[in-house]
Amino acid sequence: MDTTSADLLSGWIAIGKHLGMKPDAARHLARTSGLPTFKLGKTVCARRSTLNAWLAEREAAGRTAPEART
């Protein structure tokens, strides 16, 4: 597995697990707060590195991600 595919998260379950939240909460953040995701075919994906950078930017700006309803 190369580093590009190791960085890839496929599906809301994997994205939520990486963020430490339920898949529905991750989906909510994508809709309401700009959580960086993209589609490969019909599958929603994200890169671990991009999610980590997004979280770091929000932390540095003193913003918190809104509470997601689950």
C-alpha cells in the first residue's frame, strides 16, 4: 500500500472513526461546516492528512466544530 492509498478514507464510517465520532456526525459536519470530503464514484472519501489540517486550522482560529446531532 503506497502512502496515497494509506491516507485515503472511504465511506462515512471510516471518516467518522478517524474523527472519533459517529458517521452521521461526520456527514453533518460535511454539510454544515465544510468538512473536506469528495466522491470517488458513489463513495464519499476524505484524506486523513486533509482532515487533520482542517481540524488544526479550526483549532488555531479558536473555532470549534458545531455539535453534530446524532
